[in-house]
Amino acid sequence: MLYVSTRNDQEKVTASQAILKGLAEDGGLFVPEEIPSLDVPVEKLADMTYQETAYEVMKLFFTDFTEEELKQCIARAYDGKFDTEEIAPLKKAGDAYFLELFHGATIAFKDMALSILPHLMIAAARKNQVKNDIVILTATSGDTGKAALAGFADVKGTKIIVFYPKDGVSPIQQKQMVTQQGENTFVVGIHGNFDQAQTGVKQMFSDKELEKAMEETGYQFSSANSINIGRLVPQIVYYVYAYAKMVQSGAIQTGELINVTVPTGNFGNILAAFYAKNMGLPIGKLICASNENKVLYDFFATGAYDRNREFVLTSSPSMDILISSNLERLIYWIAGNDAEKNRSLMKSLQEESRYEISAEMRSQLSEFYGNYAGENETSSMIRETYQEFGYIMDTHTAVAAAVYKKYREETKDAAKTVIVSTASPYKFTRSVMTAIDEKYDSKADFELVDELAALSGVNVPKAIEDIRTAPVRHTRVCEVNEMQAVVKEFLHM
Ligand SMILES: *Cc1c(COP(=O)(O)O)cnc(C)c1O
């Protein structure tokens, strides 16, 4: 299995090379030449552990890794860092199944992929005789940063630099990042939003002069962002796993179609669901949930992607994104794997901040449903679900639940539905608790943590306990146009 760039299908690389590079030379994203089919029947998957399922999926994509390499990466990733052996448990509340992807080290779904990416990357570096140290350059809307830092901290042969929007993450998210241990970790707040952080990082990736200077100092960049295929593929696993577990528990029959609702920002998580569907997993609708930054909703409604709009800071900051990078992989797909066509659309996005797809391309989006939830709908969803079922969800999951409710009302589609739960409510304690009752707003952050434990009956996760008293190690803040200078400074270049 080889990978091509969405902007130039002449450039073909192996899986391990795609993981090492992160982004293709031409600024495109690596995609597999074709999506493989699942070759294990669901009945068999139903009895598998998360780790076994992960192997069955990853072996189909990462074909230049040996069985031993993959199994070792999987064993090191999905271990006691997760607070449950199931790794990704399903919880039923009301008529939906919540797939909880926040049981890893940093209590957001980014752990699902970022606990394995460092291991894949090291194996890939060995396989390709890489001599340089790998510098992981990452822009984060809040959750990727911490999960990547946790994954790469003190990993030999790597350094990691994370840029986050100084005023665009939750207090807990920020504390998690600035207290990160590890001599090879650097965390920088920027005076700007996530899109600016992401654009700055992408520019560094395609800067040839910088690349040369890095090479001379013994460094090369890679990416831990969801544009890396080494992040996308591990995210397919939990859809397969969830489906198989629903069969095992009798919630569905083998072959029965389920819907998935995904709280979406950079379009990585839902794209993994789309890939799972194309591998043969019986998924009906892919319900794409946005917050007030509803650029994707508008895209599905009109066929025009237009980022010319105000960037809104919401209570679901990990979805405060106007440039959904992974959408490019879907655009390439619906263009019939036409790199030329995709490239011209992406050029238009860069130059005019918008593009419009053809009617023919649009006709291939019928399996997607897009909608969005405003701030009030999101907090009502948290409050009502708590009051009715005693289940407390985070703000991002609530956006998805609110959108699913709209979908049900609009379509009357009663197919069993998985709502992807992307963060622990503990990560967004203030927003979650004030959604339940405004009286909580007067309390301090860690008082709220204890109140949440009392209300939910769910123990305070270790990730939160750890930062109660942890010292701040990273205080650097910079302007958007200083990002490259900061990188050079950290690397002593
Ligand atoms: C990253 C993130 C999302 C968005 O996921 P994408 O793959 O970027 O669409 C949603 N919720 C949470 C909590 C996240 O951390």
C-alpha cells in the first residue's frame, strides 16, 4: 500500500515515509492509494480486545511495518495509561450510545492516536535510516498539544514544539500544557487563534530554506497534527471496535447500519469514520456536528467552503476552527482522486479564502449530514442529559448530542447512533458545571472539579489530579509572525 499527495499523485511514499513527513512536499496531505477492506468478519471482531482490533485495522494501512513492530507499538500505546481496559467504552444514555474516547492520559480523544504516533514514528525513523532528530511541530486548539506533549516527552531522538492560542483554550487545557515535564518539550502561547497557529506551522513545513538549515543542524520536522496519516488510521480503530462491541452486546445485528455523530473541528475524527465506512463497516449517516464556527455546516448545505467570517470563541474551543485541514482528503476523494482539481480548489482557499465544489462532487456527499449547535443549545443539552439520565458530558460532546437531536427531529431516522464523546467533562469543568447550574460560576477551578466528582459519581481523573499542584514550566508567549524565530531559538539554530 502506497500513499500519494492530495495535490500531486506522482509523489508516492510508503506508510512509514508518510508518517515521518506528516505533510507532503507540495503542501498536500497523504492519502492511501485505495481504502482496504476489513478482512475479518464482525463476529470475530466482536470477541477482540481493543489492541487486537487495532492490529486488524492498522495492518491493512501500514503495510511496510512488520507484524512485530505494529503489535509492539500497539502494546506500548494502549496500556495502563488508559484508566479502563476497554480503552474506548460505550455508555448508553437516552437513545444514543456515547463512545467515550477520553480515557487516556490527557482525557481527550487525541490520546487515541497520539499515544501510538510516537511509537510509529520511531519505528518509521529506524526503518528509513533517519539520522536527524525529529522535531514535532504542532499547532493546537487545546487538546492535541497536551496529548502530543505527553506522547513525545523524553522520547529519545525527538523534540516537540507546541503553539496554542493564548486566549483560546480552557483554563485546564492551558494548565495541562504549561506544566508539561520533559527536557525536549517547548510550549508557546501565540497572540492569535488556532487557524493562525496552524497556518504558521504549515508555512514552516513547506519552507525550503528552513528545511535546509534544519538539515544542517541535524533536525527534520514532522507533524503530530491530524493531517498525519499516523494519526488518522489509529482513529479508524475505535469505529470498528464500537460497532463490534454493539454486535457483541446485542444492541445491533451484524450488518445493521448505525449512524455516527462526530463533534468536528479539523475533520480528522469524522474522516476516520468515513474511511471505516469505506472499509465495509456498516455505517449509515455520518453526522458532522459544528459549533458556532459552522463553516462545515455551510459547506454541506451549499457546496461552498468559505472561511471569510468571524472566528468565534466558544465553550467547545477544540472545535473553534475555520480551516478544517482534513476536509482536503474528502475533497480529493469526491473529485475522483483528481489531484489537479483538488489543488486548484486549495489554491482558491488560500488566495480567496473560499472555494466551491461542482454539482457532481456535491452529489457524493449524501452520506454526510451537517448541522451546528449554538452556545445555549450546547449548555441545555448538558443540563438536560444530566437531569434526565445522570450522565454528564463535556461541551464538545454536547454539540454533537444537540446536532443529533436536530437530525432525529428532521429525519425521523431511528437507526442506532453512536455519539462520539471526545473529551472528559473534567477538561471543561467550568463550562460544564455552569451549564448545569449558574451558581457554580463563582467557584474556583479546582473547587468545581470536586463538585463535578460529587455530581457525576465519576472519580477525578489522574490527569486533573496531576495538575492541581504542578509547577508552570512554560511561560513563553509570541506574536504570530515570530513563530519561526521561536522555533530557531529553541533549536539553537
Ligand atoms: C480535536 C477535538 C475535536 C475535533 O476533532 P477533529 O478531528 O479535529 O474534527 C472535538 N472535540 C475535542 C474534545 C477535541 O479535542
